[in-house]
Amino acid sequence: MENHMNKAVFLVVLFLASVASPLMAYGSAQSPDDGMSVLHTAVNPSNNNTYHLLTASSWEDAASYARSLDGFLVTVDDEDENTWLFDTFASWDDQSRHLWTGLSDAASEGEYRWHDGTPFLYRNWGEAQPSEGGDEHFVHIASTNMGNIDPGSWNDLENDPQYFPVYGVVEIGPGADYALRFDGGSDHVVMDHNDDLDMTNMTHLELSAWIYPYHLESNQFIMMKGDYGWGMYLQGEHLAFSSEYSLSRHPVSNGTVEMNTWTHVQVNVVVGEGYTFHLNGEEAGVVLDDEATIPLGDFGSNDCFESGDACDELFLARMGAGCDCSHFEGVLDNITVRAGSNQADMDVRLHLDFPEGEGAETWDSTEAYMASIEGADWVMPDGSIVAQAVELFVGEGYELEYAAAGDTLLFFVEIEEYTRELYWYSYSLKFGESEEMTEYTVYAQTNEIPDEWNHDTASFGEWGFLYDAWSWPEVGVMWFTMVLDSDVEELYIELDADMADPPPTLDDMTELKESIPVTNQEVSFDSYNNGDVNMNFYYVNVTEPLADLRVRTYDGQGNVNIGISYYSPPEPTLWWEEPGDFDGGDSGKTDGTVAVMEAWSTGPGNEEEVHLFDVEPGLYYITAYSFRNARSFTIVADFVYPPENVDPDDAITLTPGVEYGLLSGYEGLMQYFKVEVPQGTERLVVDLSDGAGEASLFMRLDQAPTTATYDHHSTADGADDRIAFNDPTPGWWYILLTSESAFTGVNIVAEFADRYVWDYDGTPLELYNDEPLEGISVGKGGEIFFYAMLEEPGNLFSIETSGGSGDIMLTIDGVQYELDFFEGGRQGPGFGIDVSTESFEMTSGKDGTNHKMTVESPMNGRIDITMTGLSDSEEIMLVARWDETELPIDPIEPGDEEEPDSVDTCVEATTEFFNDADANDDGLLDGREVDAVDISAEEMKDIDLNKDSSIEYREALQFACTCDVELEGVFDEFSVGRDEVSLLALEGHTWMNDYDFSLINVNDDDTIDRDELDLLTLVCETTYDAFDGDGDGVPDEKDAFPEDPTESKDTDGDGVGDNADIVASVSNDIIYASAGAVFLVLAGLLFGFLRTTKNQRDESDVWSDEDRMNEAMFGSDASNNYDKEPVDFDSAITPESTVSIPEPVPLADANSGASSMDGLLGDDAPHPDLMGMMLDGIETVEYPTGSGVVWVRTSPDLPWEPKV
């Protein structure tokens, strides 16, 4: 007994000694006589960083000492670094040491950050950690077992634990480096004007930045000052400097940048000398310009002028204050502006390196100037987001109390093995009456943090709710990045998972060998039973990649179902759900990224078949099950190996008329074939048959087609695609067979056939309810017109096209009715119904031939359908379907409304439309305004005549007043839903083009119906020209008199048109002055003549009539018939000349050639005495008249010189 007592005392003493020894060591380490120091230094070969092991201390002391070493307490980025730290320092010098890391949540409970500011992503917590008890805010790496905390895992402690020492590990480096990522749409940074940004009197400027562009298309501004001030931007792949308003005159670098790569860009400006560009420190171009300037940014653009804003801010990632456009898409960092009055005194005016890593503000390096961040995201230099990562746990909810619009949140979950399905649920019901519903986007990706550019899936939460699911997610960490489009309050998030059972041993299963049937199989009560269903298990050992793994059952009695899966045998726990259809893509690929690892077949009887596509080597499990029993069935696995014709050079040659198959395929798999077409072949047909799934065909002459480049392609749903066309060019036609999901069992054949012609004469074709019209062909740019007549108001009207090949677009025009309910009615209390109508127009998509359009509440009457060929399209099927409404309303007629007395002209309608659409009243419809009024891309091509991506008023007017558009628009307004318009109304309308309605009034009645209108639209001619206001054939921009149809030129610039001018090339002022001089000379002669004859005649006889006066002044042949005569300029303006009156000549002869003027003015230059007109302060004249040769002089006493 005494021995036992002595042993017990010894053990207690030993235990106390073991506990006391580290306390003594810790006390010794903390002795004030022992200053902190470095015990050991090592370099991590994986990142080449230097690490120091410190003496034992508190976390805060270790962090402070780390800064004195120009480092931080260590940031653990991944498992490899954690392992290296443990192996290198935790037992250095044969002593076990717990290690401080830089991780702490001391600033905010539960929000961990590394000492250097790096976001907390990687974690290696010990079991049940972090415990977050009391003051436990600091994280260390355990060196030994600490209860259930394994060595190398993490535990949280208080700042200065007293029960064992902890040693800090310092990582030398600058710490976290943040940058800003911009979306290229609206994100930007803006800083208010300050004196350092004022470049007045500066002669030298240097701009620089680190940029990481996501694309190199169009203009992307890095920075711009004020309203079209100094700035730097990408012009495509070149660097450019903003030197003035016109971008086309900006200096541009010779060198180019690369997208998705960090590049240091720099531009130097010397006023009056030029511009120098640098890329990554290397000179990339010099532009010499003796007019080089540094624009201050006070241009005075319309937006700034009208708003009254100062428009003097500095913008990053946007084209300054004058235009909210040309945004940068990518990442920016380290923005620097240097300036000076000479090279020697240049200093830094601004430096932004974005050190904050969070928030909506950033400060310059002097912390004197603040800039606002509008929408941009904080990222690390590698593009990963800066956000606090929150771990989610399956089966546990997480509640986010509040986050603001624009915030980016980060979540992750550990995916365990045998996770069959992962589910995400989130919702928020917290919103006020005037608040917007919660909207957000969740990006997901396995083992890598996703963002809006790089992710596996994107899910959109609307009205506060979001649900998504992932089948067989990859084992590891699944990351979720949530981007908030609105403020979020009380958002609840929960993950759930469907876990598969670990597979049974292979001894409990039957192996299926390739193509070897296993017969006499039975599923009964003697089989494996989970209480609801009886099951047999099988497996297939796939040793090499397969294009298609197919398992099928057949023969026997009863009802067997089968499922196939990777990882473990599939369990039919959700047997009551509708099984996925093969054509729907439940097998094969989804989202183009992850192969689906599970498929089911649950039809009646024992004929079942499942497929997995793009199969990698491994074990695949099959479950055959029945809710009762199945007997004597056979099961077999078939392998389809990857095809060998996946390269165009290996294309398989098809023999005309001979099928080739059976073929399987999946998304991303390309299979090539080819067929030789001889001379004289009338029609080539390539046809798929017998298969299941979804397949597509593409064809091209002499070259392999792609899904983007081809001569012909199929568009039918399913795996029965077909391409057929007449007159194929002789030669080798290449065929591409591919899929957007998967197909199997397909045969392909190429054959030659007789010419097929679908005849159409332009007359609209009537469609009958549910009666398909097949074999339709339409050429590129062609149109085929159809119509349907509804006898009664309908509930739904649909039009559907399919099959054939090519690309078409459908347009539907008709009238819908709308029900308005109100209280009361003919029956007294209750409700009544008002019926109103309105015209509608719908347009389908533009890809392929498979389109379906549905109209609700169609009015009885005519519905017009137009099929437009966007490419040559053939063998299309079209069918219309409609029903009658079951609503208890009286039948109504769409033509009940009276025909209006008048409607707007196309000019009036366009003017009203344009004024409403032009939101900023700048006379142009820009991209946003065009989108707001729902103008399609095809209409935009027709309207935008100058191809500047905006619509001018006259462009819109020209489109609206094109004859067919004018006719249809006015007819629709007059018809008010009817099928005809009175001839009186149409003839009384003010048209912009000329129409002869009698020409198409086939039945010679008092109305024009739509059939007759369609004929007129085919033959009408547009005479209206919105760019020629007076209709004289001269565009307004070249017409000196745009409102006068009789005049278009004013050669001498005197304001009088050439047609009405006395002499077209000489100003009338000169003519009148010359005529005045002639009159004075004549008056003097007359006065002298009168004095010499005064005493010889009686006054009344001399002036008795005008003919006698004419005879006295101009000779016996003179009369009162005064014609406009040319003026002899030399005699009129030369004092010593003798007055003489030339013979009358036609004005045209006087202006027609040089003969009438050459004698007076010489053979080359105009005579010095010829007077011109003043233009821009210089005397100017055109000589010879009508020649286009212009002469100038700066003084009347100088000779004429040709204008340069």
C-alpha cells in the first residue's frame, strides 16, 4: 500500500514539474532583461520569401517587432505553406514551439484578418476551433497535441497566454497590395479638383499607371481631368494622350499593350515639343508636335454647360466629366501624376496606390486628397476579391444582418466525398413599402474564388429569393461570391446536401463486360431492399476514355428501372419525380463545364436505356430496381469509343446514298465528314436519322466548317437534322456533326436528289388552324407573307416554325383585346367588363429556323405573319394554332371603332416620336435612348445611314417616310384594327411620296384592303428625301438655298442665287455700282445735249413722248423693250474709256465661255481692275466664271493670285 502511495505522489510531482517547466521557460523569455530577438531565419523555396522565428512573446509584441523588421506576422496562404512553417519552426533546435501567425479578429469579433491586411481565405482550424472564448482573438499553429487539436492545426488564444510560450514567425515583405477592378460599364473613381491638379503654367506633365485590361477593344480611359482635359487612355491596344477635344487628333503610341497582363504605362508631355510614350519602362513612341498642349479640362461640353456643374474633377476609368462613356474594364493600380514648369522642378502632384482594401473611399499617398469609389471592386493583384470569407456548413443557417448595394460577400463550404447534390437556399423578406426588393447574384466555383468574369455557375436572386443546386460537386472547397445589386437586410442562407451511401463491395455486385449480355436477371423481394424498393447492383470498369457509355435492359416480364452513376450506386429515393428526358440533356454535359455523372431510365416494362457521355476511366455503378418485381430480363453495357474523325484532316468520306453510323456525341465533340459533289448535281441532301438526343450539322465548301463559320447549317430540334439545297458547287463539301448537349444512335447519309423549287408569287398565303405548311424556302433578304383569319376572339394564338436549314425571322402584326374590370354592371352589384383593343407587333429571334411565338388575347380578324430570310433557308415547316376565348363576354368586332378623319403624316409622327425619345435634347438618339424605345438591331441598320451608332432626326425621318413604311403606318392608323381603309381617307391624306391608289384598287370599290396595300408596297417608289428640304435634287448640306427649289448655288456669295443673278460670278453690289457709274456718265451726256438744243425746240415737243427721248438718247432703233444686258466691266470702271453700248446678247452666252471675258481680262489671271467680294477679310473672285478656280488678293492695288 505504501508503495502505491509513493508511486502516486511521484506521478503528481512529475506532472506538476512538466506543467511548471514551460511556465518557467516563458517567464524567462519574458524577462525585461531579455529583449526580443530573432532565433532562426529561413527562406521558403516555394515563394522565395524570408521568415524569422522570434523569441517567445505576446501576439501584440511579436506583431510590433515584426514591423521593426519591415515585415508582418506570417500570412498562411495555403496548405503547403502551413506544412513548411510547421516543419521548419515548430520543432526547431529540437524544441517544441507553438507559433504565432498574423491572424486575428481583435478588431471585430468573428471577422479575421491577417496582420498584413490580406483577406482571410485559407484556414486550417483544429477540431471545434476557433472557440472564441473570452479574449481569444489571436491564432497560433499548435506544435503538439492539445486535446483534440492536432499538431499543425490552428487554435485561437488570448494575446498573452500564461500557460505556455508562443513564438512569433515574421514574414518579410510589403504586406497586402490592393487594386481596383472596373466593370467597363459604369464603375469609376472621382476626385474633386485641388490645386495640385491645376496644370496652369505647367510645361511638363507625366502620367503613369499599372493597368490590367480585360479586353483591347474601343477606347478605355485610365484617367481624365475635368471636361476633356489632360488624360491617358487605351485606344484599342495603343496608349494615347488626351490632348484636345477631338479623339482622332490625339497622339498615340507605336507600341502596344496586352490584355490580361499587367503593364506599366506612361506618357510624358512637353508643351510646344511633343509627347513620349513608355510601356514597361521601354520607349514606345515619340510624337513631335510644336503645338503640344496640356488641356486644363474646361472645354464646356453640352452636359457640363446645361447642368451648371464645375466639371473640374479628376476621373479614373472614365472619359472625364463631359462624357459618361469609354469606361475601363480591368484592374488599375498605382496612379501617378507629376508636373512642373520645367524638367528639373517636376514633382509628384498625386499618387494613388489604394492601400485601404475596403470601403467606398481612397486617399492619396499624402492623405490630403480623398477620391470616391463608384462601384469598383477591391481586388488583390491577381484579381481575387478582397472580402471576409464566411464558412457555411451543410444543414446550418447563416443570417446576414445588413450589407449595402455594391458590396461583395464571400462564402465557402467544404464538399465531402459522396456528395450527390448540394443545394443553396437564400431569402430576405425585410423590405419596406417604398423599398426595392432584394436582388443579388451568386457566382460559384470549386477550389477557386469566383467572380463575374471567372466562375462555374451564376445564379440570380430576385425578390429576395434564390435557389440553386449542383450535382456531384467536386470534393474540396466550393466558393461563393455574392454581389449585391440592392441593400440587403436579414438575408438568410442555408446549404443542404444529398449524400450518397459509400459503394458496397464489388463482391456484392455483378460486373458488366463490354457488349456481353448478362441474362436471366431478376429483381424481387429476395433482392436488396431499402423498405420501398428492390434493387440489384452492377458495375462497369472503364479503363480508357469513352464517348458514350450505354447500359440497357430488355426482354423478360415485370417492370424494371435502371440508373447509372459515378462514385456510388444511384439510389431511387426520388422515384416519384419526372425522370430527366434524354433530349433535355440530363446526360452528358451541362453549362459546358462539368460532365453529368448520373442518368435514369424509368419507362414502363423492361426496355430501359441510360447513357453517360465523355466518360473518363473509373468505376461506374448501375442500379436495377423495381417497386414490385422484374424477371428474366437481360442487361448489357455497350462502349462507344471516341471517334477518330475529330480533326478535319481525318474527315470520313461518305458514299452518296449509303448510311454511316451508329454515332454518339456530346457538347464539345466535333466529328467531321466529307462528300464529293460532281458537276451537274441538282440538289445535295445531308440527313441524320434514327438517333436520340440533340445534334447539329454544319457544311462548308472545300474547307472544314465551324459553328461560327459555315455555308449551311441545320436548326431542327432533336437528332433528326437535315441540310438540303439546290445547285451545290462541285467539289468537296465538308460536314461538321456536333451537339450542344448529347446524342446517340445517329446515322448520317449524304445523297443527291432532283431540284426542289418552292414557288411563291408574293401573294399572302392563308394559314388554317393547326394545319402545317411544309417545304417553305426563302432566300436571304426575301420575305414570304402569311395571314390567319380568326372568326372569334381567342385565348391564345401561336405561330411555330421548325426544320430545314438557314436563319429566318418572324414578324406578327395584329390586334389584341384587353379586359378592364369595374364594379357594377348590367346585373347590378358585382363587376362589369370593358373591352379595348390595340395593335401589336412581335418579332422572333434571328438564329436558325426553330421559332415559337405566342400572342395572348388575339382579336378576331386578320393576323399577318412575315417570314424574312436572314440567310438562304429551305424546307421549313410553319404552323399556326389558335383557340376561342372562354371568357363570358359578348363577341366584339375589331372594326367597331370609327375611321378617324385624319392621322399624322410621317413627318409629324416622326417629329413627335423623336422629341419624346431624345431625352437629353441633343438632337441625336444615342445607344441608351435607342434601347429605351426598343429599336431592333435590324431597324438600326436601316435607319443609321452614316453608321455612327446614333440616329439623327433626318435619318429617322427618311426611314419613316420611305414609301412602304409610310404606307403601312398610315394604313394602320386609319384602319383601327380593320382590314380596310376608305379610298377617300387615303386620297385625302397628305403624303410625302406619290401613290396611285387606283392602280391597286383591283375590285374597283371605295376601300383599299391589306392585300391591295401589300401590292402597292411592292411597287411604290420613295421620292421623299429628308436630306433635300426643297426637293430640287441638291442635298441641303450642299444647297445654298435649302428652302428654295429654284436656286441651289450662290457662286459670288451675294445672297442672290445664280439663276436670278445678273452675273453669277460677280456680286450684284459690283454690278449696281458699275451701273450707277454708267448712269452718271449718261446723265452728264444728256444734260449737255439738253443745253445745246434748249433754244431749238419747244420744251413740250422735246419731252412729248418716251419714244422721242429714246431716239434722242440711243438712236432711231431704240425702243421700250428693255432686256437684261451684260455689262462691259472694263468700260464701266475705266475712266478714260469711251462710253459705248454693246449689242444685246443672251445672258447664257455672256457666262458660257471665256470668249466674252478673255479679251478684257487676259488669258490667265483676272484683270487687276476686276472687283471681287470680301470673304474672311480677303477679296475673292471665281474666274473664269463657273470654272471653280478661285483667285484672291489682300489689297485692291495688287494683282490676283490663285487661292492655295
